[in-house]
Amino acid sequence: MSELAILGGPKTRTEPYPQWPVWDQRDIDAVTEVIKSGRWGGYPYPGPKTAELAEKFAELQGGGYAVPMINGTVTMEVALRAAGVGWGDEVIVPAYTFQATASAPMAAGAIPVIVDVDPNTYCLDANAAARAITPKTKAIIPVHLGSNMADMDAIMVLARSAKYNLIVIEDCAHAHGAKWNGQGAGTIGHFGSFSLQSSKTLTSGEGGILLCKTPELAAKAASIIDCGRPHALGGGPEDPNGLSLMGANYRLSELQAALALAGIERFPAQAKQREQMAAYMDESLSEIPGVRLMKRDPRHTTRSFYRYIFAIDPQQFGMEHDVLCAALDAEGIDSWTGYEAMHNYELFQPQKSTLAVPSAFPEYFKFEEMNLPEATRACEHEAVWLDEAVFRAGPKGVDDAVEAIRKVQKNALELNKAADELRERYR
Ligand SMILES: Cc1ncc(COP(=O)(O)O)c(C=O)c1O
């Protein structure tokens, strides 16, 4: 019998990894309190739990004016609209990210200009961003991907340059608690966009928080998400003398805010454990031939772990990443080859889309002509994403993952022979 679970052998890990989200009596009490209060929704905005969440979240990230809302996609659309970015403006986004990073500019009427990523972090390459700037460029959205951060120093220098003066929106859907030079993710650019969707390391089931650099931007954001009502500076309550911009109902409900508040209490201990276990994972994986760890920039002072990403050199490791991930899943280690590169998303293909932006500006969506070698290499051959649950399972969780990776590599010959059939099964 084969040693490999995918070919009928025994699994490396039989015990499931710990589930997410984690909850306890605090969540039940918090939601019960809101239910009994009768104030379930988000109007008038912000409700008491939402206001408390805004305060505690800004504290957690170390700055900014927080405006909670319905998800971490709308956050970016609202940021662009609050900053006055709209129809026909260009917004630079990385090629390797979730589609929301590009669909949000389109929802605001802007054009996502897709550029390549840095192979050391798989985050936006600041040099590629610099080359993509034109007189129509108004904003950049760097994504802090998995557990890495984009080079915020280089991006801010570029954005602040007298020639450009660009708006920077950090997509921090994966970066709760992360710090760059000691400064919280999402507080470096003009905006930080956070998702509270159920898989994220701080969650309310669904939800999002926009951190704004100035009280004016926060007031505008609060107005946009509250049907255009005028809001006080800092995103505070409705105020007839406040700022107002056209909007819709994107308010977070009080029930969701209560869940996020309970999650914030648990967050520091969880983040610490993930960080400690990730250091152990780095050490263990670095000994495996053909594994390339993401390069940790010393300015990335606190790492946060939504997903742990590493790369393999398929030749040296002995197989392609999709074969490895299929075999790891069978071994009881949840793994994934990661996001599609942005130019592979059918959603944005002008010939397949009735969205206003690709239809009006098809010249920006000639995906077959785009040269994005690093994002393509990551998504087609190299990247391996592990779930943060590996770290919540403690040293044994890491040991099992590493043992499974070694086992799969040791049996590469046998596995590759069955690879075509396995690929079918994995898809
Ligand atoms: C990088 C990135 N940006 C934005 C989002 C969108 O967040 P939401 O699902 O809350 O809209 C996600 C969600 O997975 C994401 O991974």
C-alpha cells in the first residue's frame, strides 16, 4: 500500500484542526444583550455597540478614525468615493489578490490597473506601481496578503511625491493586528480596509471596518454608508452641520458589532499564539529542499496570520503546487494554491461582462496582453497557502503539517505518476 493518504495510505493527521470562528459565553452574552435592547440594526448610525467597536478597533490598530460597515469590499468602494475618486480614474491594484480589490474600484466607477507583485512577499510591487502611474492615476490599493505586508515605505514615498499625490487604501482584509515599523496596518495610508467576514481573524460573521486618516474622511465615509445623512467629523453621529455625500445603507448591525467586540477581547492572545507558531513553522519548513519562505522584511515588525503562505520551486521540490495541495488535503492538512491571478478572473473580461467599467474602458482589460510573470508564477506553480488553524493547534499542529509536507515530497515519484488523475479530483 502507498504511504500517501491520497493513494490509499494512512493520514498524517486524523484529528481535525480547530474550527473557526471561535466563540464562548462572551459572544452569547453580547448578542443576548443586543437582542434584549431591541436595537438590532445599524440605524441611527453608529449604534452604541458599533461606536464602541469603532473605538476599540482603532485602538487595536493604533490609530485612525474607524467606520464599521457591512463588509471589506464596500469599505474600499466607500474609501474611494470619500476621497473623490470616481468615473474614469485609474486605481492601481496588485495582480495577486481576491477579486474584491479590483471590483471595489469598479463599483466606484474607477478603473483597476493591474500590476505585478513582489516575489518575496506576493504583495504589490512598488516599482511596478510606479511604472503604471499616468496622469489619470488617483489611488493605489496595496494588499497585505496572507501574512505579508506590502512595502509601505516605498508606496507612501511614491504616493506623496509632489508629482502624484495619490490616495493610498491599504487592503487589510488579512492584516488585523499587523504592524509596519511599529505602525498598525491600515493607519499608514489614507485608509485601511478590513474585512470581518467569517473566515477572517476578527469576525462578526459578515462586516468590515474602514480606518480613515482624517476626521473629514471618516465623516464622509459615515455619510456614504448611512444613505447620505450628514455625519459629524470622525464618523460620529448624524449632525445637520456635518459632512454629507450620496450613499446607501451599508451600515453594520448592532448584532454584528457585538460579535466583533467579543472577538476583539480574544484577539491579542490568538494573534500571539499564531505568531509564535509561525516562527516555529518558518524554522521547520526552511529545512525542506525546494521550499522558499516568504521573505520577512525587518520593517514588518508584527506579523498577523490569516493564511501562512510559502512557495515551492516545483523542480527542486519534486512536484507542482496543486499536486502538493491535493496530497496535503488528503493527509488532513488543509491547504490551497491561493487566489487566481487577477487577469484570470472571467468576471472582468469585457466580452463576458456587462459591468459599466470594463464595457466603457475595454482597453484596460486586455488580459492576454498583460505581462504579470510573478503573479502568474505564484498562482500557477508556486504558492501554497495553509490555514491559520494550523497555528491554533499548537506545536503539534505545525509538526503534523511539516511531517505531511516531508512525506509527500518523499513520495514525489509515485505521486507525479498519478498527478493527472489527482488534478482532476482536486479541481
Ligand atoms: C484581500 C481581500 N480583500 C477584500 C476582501 C473582501 O472582504 P469581504 O468578503 O468582507 O467583502 C477579501 C475577502 O476575502 C480579501 O481576501
